[in-house]
Amino acid sequence: MVTVDDHHTRPATSSTVTLHVNGTPHTQTTDHRTTVLDLLREHLGLTGTKKGCDHGQCGACTVLVEGRRANSCLLFAVAHDGAHVTTVEGLGEGERRHPLQDAFVERDAFQCGYCTPGQLCSAVGVLAEAAAGHPSHVTPPPGAGEPRPEGAPVPLTRAEIRERMSGNICRCGAYPHIVEAIEEMGDVAGGMDGGARNTDGARGVPGNPSGVPEEATR
């Protein structure tokens, strides 16, 4: 008896991928439908990244991929083989918290805390984007008001922070304190001696509070 499988090879439904998470390579064989979010939580046990809407609308699952903010619930793991991912667990160094985490604590920028990991990762991305001069929807164009050379850092006003963080929902309504914490970090960014891990696991340097390599922000 001849079966269908004798003439047709079934397509593979899983692949082996390697993700560099918080500076450590992890190789997993995973179903093609597995998202980066599920890989982090279910396969690697990194449960800091939260599953909220699972549709890319709430921001609870935000991580940094190659230094850029991304909703991990929308990313297929097999499409990111070799990528460098930073989660909330990798923002600090050992027992030392990231300065932004300290700012969130000092400003009481959370209540239930469920959205906080995504808020933190998104905010680290915001600091890097602004430092690299990437404009937002509310950034005045060059020549409007006070002149700003093209590519110069964008001042993180409260309007800028609200716009850039608009993809991260806080159902507890801690937005005013979240804005204050990020604003505080934007004010002191130039003199910081710490930051997020970059894609090589290194700490940030003065003038680069996010720790994200400059080439990753271009």
C-alpha cells in the first residue's frame, strides 16, 4: 500500500534557533509558531516579560531586540535566529539594579507591577532613541522654535515621553509617575555611569545610558 508520505515529505514544523538573551546564548528546538515571548517564558524560564493582550497592543511584553524596542508577542522565534535580546532581567548587573529601575521605585511609578517590565524595557529604548536624535510625532522639526541640528539628541520633555511611551498601557494609571521617572533619567543621562546591557552584555557608558551600541540606533 502506497501512502501519501511515500511521495511527499511533510514540511518541518520545528527548527533549532539560537537567541542571545541578556548576553547568554540559548539554543532551542522550537515549533515554528512559537513567539519570542513564549520562548522566553516557557522555554527559558524568564518570566519577567509579561503576556498581556498577546496582540501587540498593550506593551507588557516589550523587550529590546538588537537594541530596539519590540513587542515579543508578535515576533516568531524562528525569524530571529541569532538575535540579541534584552529582557527586564538583563537591565541590571547582578544584584545592581539599572538606574531606571531605581527611578521607578523612588517615583512610585508602578502599582500592581504587571506592566512594569515592559515599561522599563520600553523606557530604556526611549532613552536610546532620543539620545540618537530619532524624532517622534511630537518632536519639532529642525528650525521650528529653538534650532536643533539634525541628528542631535532630542530633549525628553513630558510631551515627548508620553508620545514615545504611548504603546505601553498601565491599567493602574501610574502614568504621571512613570513620566517623572523617565524624565529624571533623561535629565541625568549624560552623567550616568551605568545602563542596560548592550548586545554584547556590556554596561552602558557616560553619554550612552541605555548601553545600546550606537550602530543599533541608526
